[in-house]
Amino acid sequence: MRAIIPAAGKGTRLRPHSYVIQKSLLEVAGKSILDHLLASLQPAGVSEVAMVINQGDMRIPQYVEEHYKMPFRFYEQKEPKGLAHAIMTAGDELIDEPVLIILGDTLVDTDFSKICTQGHSVLGVMEVEDPRRFGVAVLNDAGRVTLLEEKNPQPRSNLALVGLYYIEKGSLLRSAIEELMTKNILTNGEYQVTDALQIMLDRGEVFTTVTMDGWYDAGTVDALLHTHSHLLKTAPLAQSTADYLVTGDVFIHDSATVEQSVLGPGVSIGQGAIVRDSVISNSIIGRDTVVEASTLERSLIGNGAQVIGERRRLNIADTSYVMTA
């Protein structure tokens, strides 16, 4: 099966980190978001991946070339005109075959075999308290989707679309997006995939839904730290030693150095990092970063940074230097 992963976008809510690292490549629990995402797709039998990236941004292709041998194709989105436009950028992938589409900064807990073997199109959903911020699906008593709407101020459902779409016949989605763009149907100034899926519904396509067991994203620092806390449960966890105390789920890369410190809960220490005389909780410490004599909580520290003598929450990007005078 082929998959399309839209991974364009500027990552503005993750600045300053996204100035240096594409948000799908941010490391969480010892792996990049993209690594976690691709691993989750393996049960679906995905053997070909197409990714939509920003025009001229070669960070993801370079990463994939270094870390993966499976076939990848890359499509550059010239302008940010919405998710439907991003998917259409990879329109060559939308043929008379099934296609799985999942957002590049979204991770879900689900049994993909339930999604890809039903013989019709399936949408990933999850109940939310405030559905006004999402596209939502309305179902009938038989569990079939009857209506899809995007960010309605008065939504008729609390089943939010999580950014996971299994389309039984990709060419039908392509045709729907072409109609969307030909008629210039915009929602909030963009071509929304929700509207394209509604066109498919109107043409008679059958959609059902699968409720996710968990839904995690990396769109903001707080969301990334929440996702990190969840993914730590799947990582090889550290145990206390004579050099440091571990409380809760903690990942320490084999090449990292930790001395006279207390770590946890919810901490990742990246490759080559050095942590000394510090107390760290609910934080991600990047590769080759130095943290000394500091107390950090809910912090995101980029690669190659130095933090010395700090007692606060920090959000600093690669190669930054922060020291108490």
C-alpha cells in the first residue's frame, strides 16, 4: 500500500526550533516524530511513501536518505493553500488504488488493520470536548458518515477528524479535490480536505470511522511535551544508578553522560548530551547539549545548546547558550 504524508508548513507554533529543524524531525523519546510515524504505519503494510514538503526545503529528504531504504517520493508544495492543496501536490499518487493519508506531525494509537481492511474508505476520529476547532464527522445509526464539516461554530458532532484518512480508491479523492479547486471552494481561505471528502460523500462514496485509542501531535511545545510523555512508554527506559536518580519514565541515549542528577518523570536525554548536577522533569534535552547545575521543568532544549545554572522553564533552539551570571 502507498501512503501520503503531508509534512509542509512552517511550524510557526514551534519556533524557535522550527527555524532549524523541520517539525517532523524533532526528536521525542529518542526518535524523530517521522520515525515514530513511519513505525506506526508498518502494520498497515505500507511499502511506498510520498511526502509533501515545503518548496526548496531538503531537510526531510536528506534525513530519509540517511535513515531509510524503502521507496520515498517527494513533492514540493509551492504555496500553503490548505491540506487538500497539499494532497493534490502529490496527485500522481492518487490512482485507482487504496491510499493512506496521515499528517506529518500527527501520531495515533490504533489498529491499522481495522482501518485498511474494511473494503471502503475510513476516517480516523476521536471525541473531543470542543469540536469547533476541528473538522468533524456526523454519523447515522448504522455508523456511516453522513456529513463532514470544517470548523463549524456550531458543530453537529464531537467526533473530530484526527488527520488520518484511508481512501479505498485514490482517484476519487483526486477528482473531488479537482472539483474543489475548479469551483474555488474555500473554507477559512484554504482548500480543505474535509470539503473534498464531502464531495465524495455527495457522489455516493461510503465512509465509516474508527475511533483512535490515542491522538497526539507535535504542533506546539506543550503538545510536543505531552506526546513525548506518551511515547516514553514505548522507549527503552533508564534505571537509577550510582550517578543519577530516575523517577518515572526517562530515556537516556547510550552515548549521553549523566552525573549527580535527578531525572524524571517524562525526560529524554539525547545523543551525546551531558547533564551534571541538575534536576530535570517533563523535558526534552537535545543531542550534544550540555546542562549543568540547573533545575528544568517542562523545557525543550535544542541540539548543541548549553544551559548552566538555570532554574526555570526554557524553550531554546539549537546552539543556544543560557547561563546565570
